[in-house]
Amino acid sequence: MDIEKYVKELHDKFPDIIYLEVVNKKRLMVYIPKSILKDITDHWFNDLNYRYVIVTAMDSKQGYELIYHYSDDRTGWLMNLNVILPHNEPEIESMTQVVYGIEWIEREIMDILGIKFLNHPKPERFLFAETWPEDQYPYRRKYRQEDR
């Protein structure tokens, strides 16, 4: 894959991309606003047939960081979409309409970080019992030992 050409084509197709970074020789990180997540996800998953791998999430100093991991199995490249949500508005559109297999990890992220996935088909607890307190999310920074 000619990554420089691909980066230019991707940025031309999605001009709202914030930043693109070749992290290493087979990994591309694409920093985007949440407003274009569905369009790029649809392009990667349905047009380019990238394989959905997983979504990872963390509470960083910048906000809640979501990284959507995809694989271009033809070339061996790992493609990542990085979205940062503000701490005071942790919500984003669910990608289940595009990638059905994303449903469970979104529910897990809801439980551990309290991020709301809008229009999720089954927005109920996944990891914790129904008796778990609504306002306690164990992966938020305030719960980590080093932040106390």
C-alpha cells in the first residue's frame, strides 16, 4: 500500500479529519471529530471491506478517548479512528447500524466509563449487575489509585 497516497485520498474524501499519523510501518491513526465517525466507519467497513477488530476506550486528560480498530487484511495495515469526547459530554452515536458486531463492546464501555452510545439497540448493562450504582464508572480517572 502506498500510504502517502492513501492518506491524501482519505483526507480529500473526509476534509474534517483533524490529523493523520503513520504510527509505525503498518499502523495508521486517524484523529477525527465524532461528527464524521459514521461516514468513515461505513467507508472502511462497507466500501473497503476492512475487518472490524475492537473498540478501546480510556479516560485521558483530554477527554474520553475512543479508538476504533480495523484491519486491512489485504495489506496487513491496522487502521485506527481516534475520537475524543469532552468529559462534560460523554456521548457519541452508536456504530451498531454500520457494524453490528460492535454492540457488546459499546455496552461494556457504557458500564466502565459511562459513555452514552446514542441510538444503541440494547442500551442496558453488560458487565455489572442492575444493582450497580448508576453514577460509578470504575475506569474513570477519579477511581484510579494514582489519581487519589
